[in-house]
Amino acid sequence: ENIKIKKELYELQDMKKSFLELKSEINRLHKLLKLKEEKKYKYHSGKVIGKEKNILLTTVIIDKGAVDKIKKNMIVINSQGLVGHIYHSNLITSSVLLITDPRSPVHVKVQRTRTQGIFSMINETKGIVEFVSKDSDILPGDLLITSGLGGIFPPGIRVGYVVETKINSSFKKLVVEPAVNFNKLEEIKIMEEMKRN
């Protein structure tokens, strides 16, 4: 009888773990569905299926590739904001260069004041914005969005939030918390620009 009860208890615990995992996935997918989509883009949903074994964690592998019409330089986002862009596309998978990679600077602007600068990550949880005008009005908590300059990322995608400002010589440097939690990256969307007729 004890063995039977223990077995049932283990089964219930396994069911509870499965339920919690499913609930977590439903919550993430719900946020992804609520994401405002621009009409000039077609959106492909995907999942992260692999991560580069590297301290910087600069690339991830997703479950969409050339058969899904995924091409190099397509933009990758999630419900929180900018993730990166397609670096290489295979037949059924693609490699995404994350904005955590030093080779992936992002031209940004402060949403409130339109002040511009160049964002880059210094680790998985912190970024900086350089070349910001010394006399610009910037406050902790200000939202940074893509400016559309630089030729890769379109304007208006959430990038991060200002944590603090530092003044050096003729510029301000902003310390930024990225909008995306790169340690918990699972579901993503790929933006395919629609061709104009």
C-alpha cells in the first residue's frame, strides 16, 4: 500500500511539474500574441532550440530556416523587445546574432526626448549608449527604442531602459538595462518585410 501511495505521489509531482511548465509557456505565448505587429511586416513565430556554448552567449539557434523563407538580416524580436537579427539561415534552422554581441551595435533614441546614440551590450544584463549629447535631457527609466539609422533595425522597437547617466568630456554615456531577458529567451518572432506591389 505504501509503495502504491508513493508511486501515485511521484506521478502527481510529475503532473504538477508538467502543468507549471505548460502554464509558463502559455503565459509567454500570450504575451507574444499580444505584441503589436506592423502591417508592413509578415511575422514568423519560432522557438530557440540551441545556444552557443560561449561566455558571451552571442548567438542562438532557432527552429525556422530557408524552407520557412527565413533569410539573413531579418529582425528577431520577442514580447519584451529587440533580440537581434538572422546571421545565417540553414534549411530548417537559423542562427540569430543577439544584440549582446559586440559586433551588433544598435542605433537608438530616447523615446521621450528623441535624443540619439549607439547602444551596445557589455554583458548579458547591461548595456551602454555612447555618443549622446552632453546637454541632453535623459532620466533613469527613460525607454530606448531603435532609431532606424544604421541600416539593419527598423525604428520603434524597444531596446532597453536607462539606469544611470555618466558624463565624460563632451558626451554623456548611458548605462542601460536591456528590455529582453537573454537568460530566459525561448519564443521569438522573425520580421519579414513585405514587398510593395
